[in-house]
Amino acid sequence: MPTKRKDYGFLPAVEATIRRYHMLDEGDAVLVGVSGGPDSVALLHALLALQPKWSLRLVIAHLNHQLRGSTADQEAAFVDRLAAGLGIPCEIGSINVAEYGTENRLSLQEAAREARYTFYDEVAAKHSANKIALGHHADDNAESMLMHLLRGTGPLGLAGIPPVRHPRIIRPLIDLTRKKILAFLELGGFDHMIDRSNLSVKYLRNRIRHELLPNLNEHYNPNMVSALNRLASILRDEEDFWNHAVRRTFKDLVVGQRPGRLCLAAHHLSELHPALLRRLIRYAVLSLKGGLKRLGHVHVEAVTRLIATPAPSGRLDLPLGVRVVLDRDEICFLLDPSEKTVGFEYEIPHTQSTLIPEIGISLKLSACNRSEVADLKTHPATTALFDAATVTFPLQVRNFRQGDRFNPLGMAGSQKVKTFFINNKVPRLQRLRCPILVSGERIIWVGGYRIDDSAKITERTKNVLKAELLPANMINRD
């Protein structure tokens, strides 16, 4: 059980952090990630001490990364004994992180982190734990900020390690220093393991921990860790403000979105302040992919230059399969660039609704009497009206093909559909997604834009064929 000796305010400080960031509710089931090192062991004993007051249910999880041979095995055995002595359920896992990283094309650090969080999620699900507590503390946060700064980070990197994430991952020690953690362990007589690899200055984080931070403390600011954590706290609030602003602006600029494809109004983007534009670009990629892995400042700046170009079109490729395409008034983010060449063709035997899943649209055909059509000029662009006598079933609906021609309503002669698109400033990506309605060998409607003059309603028209483009989820299944 936790020590009854004085802890010099350690436990009240932990509880204050929990309350400040709303980390726990009474009765929570908490998975505690325990490596065996001082930070995670202190976290475990702190939560155990607070367990009666908060009515917590604890479970321990430890993952052996198989990177340090017998040392890693000893740590796993230590955590197992610790859990047994405290009477807390414990799950010990093991994975070859080096192989996992190679198989998934991840760095060693990325692979270890991904494997660890996957393991925590599995254990949490098994034990119905709704919170995952990790041992990151104020010194970790300061080291991360300096590491990001040296690599040229933006404000988000300087916001540091979030106290709460997603929101079930919590870090109750984030306001506590390493010095206070070690003092708590010593006062309580709590055994823990020492990871010797943390002493090697071969790694950047360790050089920051053992060389840079002590130098800054000694020669520039004796409270460097506190100063950096204060900066992180301020920037987290700034990021929260920006996130709300970005989401509001993003919603106003979206002109089309579906899985694998996101289009924004390029003209309005070019008018934004650079700070907001950069964040919107990142948010667009995040919305498309669900993550920002390997998206750096250089990639974001490349997109801003593409948006600012005077050319009507252009494209560039971002890491991990994201293509950005500028086409007149739209800039589209594509997760699968090949989708822009999607083809479709469907035969329509009679008046009915035809689903076109490739573009997420339903084409609904219906018939009516000429007397039922009050005003030919009031229907939306997504609706077309034809003289039924000029149309021969079966019809076909397909996408645009090179060489297509039609006689746009009101014009004396025929015109290439491609020329029509250019004249009407239809974005290139949208051209391939435009449904073309064909009767025999004749195009009678460039869907959403113009019908063919030969199929127009006249004074002699008796029956009308009505065509409507509807969202796919509105298709009439009767």
C-alpha cells in the first residue's frame, strides 16, 4: 500500500492536476501503463492512494518491446510482481517492435508508440477501462518542446504533451517535475527499475535531458522546466481557439466532400491570412486521412503556393498518397488520385431512378403532361425537361468522353462538350464526374448544365420527360 509518510504535497498536486483537466470521474476504470520505471511506478502508487476517494478500479498494462534483451524481460517480471503484490489485475504483452516497424514502414519510435497504444486499447477493452493513465510529467513536456523547437516546429509542437487526449488518455503527473517524482518514490520506499538506455546521449531526447536542459537551468533560467510548461499551457489555449476558428471557416469553404475526396473554394482560400490558411490546409488533410503523419511545413507551404499561383490549374503530391489538385475555382485533396479517372455507363430502359454510385448521385426520370409544367425557367440546374417525343429509350447515362459534341440550348450549331466545359469554367475534376444523358447517338443533356437544343420543349410538345439529379441517398426504391 502507499506510504503513510509525508509526501510533501505530491498527492494533493496530482489530484489538483486531475481536477484541473477533468481527467477522472468517480467510479472510473483506469488502465495504468506501467513500464517499471520511476514515472509510471509513481503514477501507479499515486492512483492507488487516490483510489478510495475516487472509487477507482485499476488495471495494469505492460508491453515488452523486445528491444533490450534480458533487461526488458526483467522489467516485465518486475511489473508482474508489483501488480501481484498490490493485488491489481495485470496484463503483460510482448511484441518485436523492430519487425513491426519494418513491416509497417515506421521508424523505431513510431513503431513502439503505435504498438504500445494498440496494446493499451486491447487491454482497456478487455477490462472495460474507460481511461488510460500514462506517466508523462513536466520534464518530459519540456524536453519534447525543446526537441520540437530544434526541428523547426510550429505552435502546435510547442503546445507540448496534452494532459488529456481523445479524451480518455490522461496524464496525471504532467504538472509534476521529475525531481518531485523521485522524492515521492524515495519517501514511500517504492522500488522501481532504471532503464539504462535513458542515460545514453546517443539519442536526441537524452542529450536534451542530460546536456541542454541542465545548461539552460544553470546559465539562463533556473526554472526552465516551469517556464516551458507555462508556455505550453498558453499555447494549448491558443490552439483550442484556433481549432474552433478553423472548423468554422472550413465548413464555409467546403464545396464537396466524400470518402477519399475533399474540395474547397480556392478563391476564398487565397484571401485568407497565411496563419489561418496553413491551419486550414492541415485540417483538410486531417479530414481526408484522419492523421497528419509526415506532413511537414514544407508540404503545407507548397500547397499555399499552389493556391496563390495565377495559373488556372496545377497539382502536387503530399506524403503517403495525398494529391492536391487546383482546377480553376476549386482545390481538391484526393486520397486516391486515380479516382479522378473514374468511368461509368448505365442503360436506362424506361422512366425510373438510376443510381450512379461512382459519383454518389441518382438520376430520376419521370413523365408528365405539358400542362403540368408551369414555367420552364424556374426549375434548378439539376433538373432538365425534354420533349418526350424527341427522346428514344433505352437511354444511357455515362461520364464525359473525348470528342463528345452536342448542340447547347439556344445555340445554332454543335459544340464540343470539352469546349462547353472550358467556356463555362467547369473544373477539370468535375468534368469527368458530370453525368451525360444520351438518346441513341445524341447527347441530350450535359447533366447539371445544359440540354441539347433538339430536345427542348416547344409549343407543339404534348408530353414531357423530366430528369432530376439527386443525392444517392434520396433514390426512390419503389
